[in-house]
Amino acid sequence: MNQTLFGNSLQRLFQLRHDVRGMRPYDLGLIMIALSLLSMGLVVVTSASMPVAARLFDNPFHFAIRHVIYIVLALTAALITLQVPMRWWRMTNAYLLLLALVLLVAVLLVGRNVNGSTRWLALGPITIQAAEPAKLFFFVYLAGYLVRRYEEVTENLKGFIKPLAVLFVLAFLLLMQPDLGTVVVMFATTIGLLFLAGAKLWQFFGLLISGLSAVVALIMFEEYRIKRITAFLDPWADPFGSGYQLTQSLMAYGRGDILGQGLGNSLQKLEYLPEAHTDFIMAILAEELGFAGVCALLSLLLMMVLKALRLGNLALRQGRPFEGYLAYAIGIWFSFQTAVNVGASAGILPTKGLTLPLVSYGGSSLILMAIAVALLIRTDFELRMDGVQAISDRSKEARHE
């Protein structure tokens, strides 16, 4: 009998050690998805930007070279983020929110105006779009708030209103730029996260109705927003005026068909479609790679979002609520911003000027999205290390039996 017990203990110990050695300390699938999106973005941005770059800078690869630099900076920022434990983000979330407020105020005071919008801070050769770090820092703060005030959020109105007051302040500063698109993304992510955290349904629907009413009011008070809505509802009514950008985008989708015209063979990128390499990158991808290319890109983004939501669920089950809520927020953020970008270029939603995550041209967006993905990878790493620790503890118990 003793021999049987000893043999079972050895077998359990061997299995536990095998499990520890066979466990990869990171999510390879998530890394490959992110790198695939960056690669597809580089290829399509290069193709879409060549005509305008040749005209403006006499170098067809001007934007492509800058995009490569942005990708290198994004990967560097992601590698640095991977070295920072999630505990640091949890402990400093209030300070990060304060930094977001400082950036948004600074951009209003000393920011650079481009096309009537004051959204960029120029720090020497570096230009920062303040709204991008503001989004991430607010989501980090919101995750920390839900951990600290979970009972208040789920049990009374006061705890539910507090994060909305912070969102209101950020939204006011963003609308001064103006940047309604970022406000809509932050509002949608906040609603989704509060709902997943367990807020009461009447609070959720009250917030949803109030938010939609506020967005409608903001649209009605600005003439250029009303023109965008009018162009969205019937772009062909004024195809060479307010509906020009959307009609050109729809032509790109139509020409793409199933398999596309071939990489580099887009006609709309020949300066027919404005902002082809930024807000309307999906239209060029659809024209050159067709419905198949669009499905491939959206599938990658869907897999990333599902991984983020699954990671959030796993973190909550393992007793890491901050990491869980932050992973949920990143997943909702990516999914909603993708939906708005693709919807705007396809004529399903009004134009909002939001980038396609990890794909569109733009340094601030690319770097912050890469940091967000790095936070997911770091969260997954720490959860796996918790599992390794649990296995090690069980192996110690097995030795003592």
C-alpha cells in the first residue's frame, strides 16, 4: 500500500513538473494577431499613401517611412510596458487620470490647430494627439475605481454617478478641441464596462438614453455635424459637396468586389478619396483586396477582442478584478472603435474621424493601441505565473505526502 501511495505521488509530481515546463509564459496567438494587424496596416498604408506623398513631398514612400518609424516606436513602447507589473497601473491609476486631464488642458492652451481642430501637442519633432493617452488612462482609472468602489457602483446611484462625472469633465475638454468621436468611444466603453461590472439595468438604460440624447444635442448645435449627418443619410444628394468623401469611399467598396482589384491597383487612392491612408484605410483595403481582405482583417480584430474579453473573464475568476476590468475595457474599446471606423467608411455610420486599431496611419493611435495590447499580454503573463505558482505549491504538497 505504501508503495502504491509513493508511486502515485511520484506520478503526480512528474505530471505537475511537465505541466510547468510545457506552459508558455505568454499568449503567442495574441502576439501573432497584433503583428499581423501591424503588417497588414503597413502594406495598405504604403499603397494608399503613395499618390498623395508623391505630390506633397516628392517621395511616394514618405508616409510609409514615417509609418515604419511609428511601428518601431509602438513596439518599443509595448516592450517597455511588458516590463511594468499590473500592480503599478493599479496603484497609479488616479495619477494617470490627472495626467490625462493635464494633456487635454495643455492641448487647448498650446496645441497645434489642423483643419479647424486643436488636437495635437508639438514636443519638438514629436507630435502627440492628447485624446489617445486620455482614452487609455481613463480606462485604467475606471478599472481601478470599479475595484475600489464595486459595492457602491452595484448598490447605489452615488457610486454609479462618480465615474460619469469624471467622464463628463474629459468629454467637455475633448469637445472643446472638438473631438466628438473620442467622446463617443469613451462613453460606449464606460457603459459596457459598468454593465459588465454589475450595474443595475435601470441605471444602464438611463445612462444609455441620456448619452444618446446628449450626442443628438451636440450634433444639432454644430452646423458641420449636421452636414455630416445629412451626407451620411443621402451622400448621393450632393456627391461633389458634403457627400463627396462617402461617395468616393462607397465606390472603392463597390470596385473591390470579392477578391479586389489587386494590391496597389486602387483608383480611389489617386487623390479621389481624401484621408485614404488614415480614416478611410478600410475603403482602400476593400478596393484592393476585396471582400476577402476585409473579412480577413475583421476576423483578426474580432479574435483580438474575444481574447481580451476571455482574458477579462479569466482574471475575474482568478481574483484579479483590476486586470479583468481593464481587459474588458480594452476589448470594448477596440471593438467599438473598429465598428465606428468601418461603419463610417461603409456608409453605415456618420464620419467620426477615428483610426482603425493597429492599422491606420497615425503615431499616437498606433503607440497607444500597442501599449493596450501589451497590457493584455502582461495580464495574461501574470495569470499564467499565478498558475505556475499554484502548480509549484501543489508539487511541494506532493513531496510531503
